[in-house]
Amino acid sequence: MMRQTPKIYIATALLTLVGVGLYFILPHRKGASEIAQAYHQSQFFKYSEFIESSIGKTDGDAKIDLNKIMGGIVPHHIPATIPLLAEFYTKLRNTRDVKTFVILAPDHIDAGRGNISVSKADFIMPFGTLRPNLAIIEQLESSGFIVQDETPFDREHSIDSQLLLISKIFPDAQIVPLIFRSSITNEEARAFGKILAGVIDEGAFIVSSVDFSHYLSERQARPIDYLSANVLGAIDSKSTDLVEADSEQALVALMSFLETKGANHHVDLQVFNTRDFNSNSDYTTGYVTGFWGIKNNSPGALNSNDSKVADKFSNRVDFVRGNLYSEWSVTRSEK
């Protein structure tokens, strides 16, 4: 006599088959990681009106006095430095067209898997969507220096800050967002700058999105930031080791790129401090802005092989750092 299969087992088997079938037939929702790879959305939509008003206050006719503009440095402190960003990108637009922005910036919390992370995603900004230049990204990937990793870009304001203004002023431009972990050495960053110089074309512009001194009073910070600006003005990637910034490596990569491309001049090199934008004079942040490139009949950049140049900057920076940081430590211990 055959035993009958309990109905409950039959029902369970049928439900399982139906579930498997529906999984393969119907489209299923993407997971969070898949969505993150599709796009990133700006965290700064609330500042769109401030951005527009800041752009409206810039000099619409101001231009950059270089025959060939290759790169620049600009801060990423939002919202404090939006007026500086507006002036920087407006002046750039008045002077040349940019097809692709390559952004060199800090990975603030070292969230990326590689020493240099890149995003291939679209970025949804207040003024439109910016898309990646996949051709340049793939060439850089083949060098072995960069790794695609979307996770750290979700909240990385060093990239978001630049895209705010780019999406408004250069809405048709493509982007190559790159963030540097603190673990990358200056030697590696210098080598990457040379690789970058061999990959990008004339339509690209390199932006180093970097803030400078941190957590010092205005009086302590300004001398250090002026020294950093002087070092960067020399277009010497080896002396860039002396700069005080939140991504020394992003600056080294920029200077290495400029050296390789034959840059010989800088213009509009300026130093600012948090105090310039609000009443805070304690625990400030320093900012340096400027453009680099080629100017005909320029005497040229300082010779990067001249050890006296590096020694001069090193002695001055060490002297100022030693005195100001000692003073800062005493001041904090008294509080």
C-alpha cells in the first residue's frame, strides 16, 4: 500500500517553485551598493541660492593671465568658501573652455579600498547631473594607481564642493573625481602625477581640492599658509612635502603633473582664513587659491633640482611651525 504525501509538503514545494520562478522572471530591487554605483547625490542642495548669489557678485569680465591654463588649487570648506569657489570657476570660464575636470582631493576618513579611489558614477547636483569621463578613468586604472570604489564618495565633501560650482558654471563638462588616502606616500603621488600628465588631453583641467592649516588661531595660521603658498608657487613637487594641508599628496600629484607638462608660472595666488568669512578667529582653517600653467616670456619656475630652494623653504617652515605649534600647545594647556 502506497503512502500518501502530506498535503502540507506539497504546498510547501509549490510555493518554493513559484518563488524561484518569480525571482528569475520579475525584476528585483537593486541593493544599496548597486544604487550607489549608479549615482551619488549632493549633500549641499540647500546652498544652491547662496551659490547663485555668489556667482552674481563675481567679476564677469575677470580673466586668468596665462597663455595656457593647466590647473588650480581651491578649498572645499562648505559653505564658508562658496564665494571663493564662485570666483575661481567664473574666472576660469571667462578664460577657457573645460571639457573634463580632474579633481584631486583628500579621502577624509580613509574610506577607500585603494590609496587613490575613483568614481565612475553620475553625480546629481543642484544644477544638473555630471557624468564621468570613462575613457580617462580607464586609462588611469590601467596604470595600477587607482581603484574604483563608490562607497567613499557618498559623503566626501572635498569632491561634492567642487561639483556644486562645476555643475552650475560648466554644466556640460565631464569629471574624473579622485580621492587620496592618507596612507599614500608622496613618492607614489609624485609618480601618479607623471602618469596623469601622459593621459589627459588639452581639454582637461586639474583641480586640487585642498584645505590648508587646521585648528589654529588666525594669527598662528596665516604665516604657515603663506609659507605653503610660497612653496606651491615654486612648482616643485619635492618641496611640496613641506606644505601644511589636509591632503599633501593631492598637492604633490598636482605639482608633479605641472612639472611634467612644463608649467612655468602661477597667477592669482591668494591666502585666506576662516576669519575672512565669519567672526571665528580660533580653531580656524586656512585656504590657498590660484592658477598654474604656462606664460610666454616668463622667467620660469624655480629649479626643482636646486637643493637651496628646498632648504630655504624647509628652514622657514620648520621655524614657523616650531614657534607657532609650541605657542599653541602652551595656550591650550592654560585653558
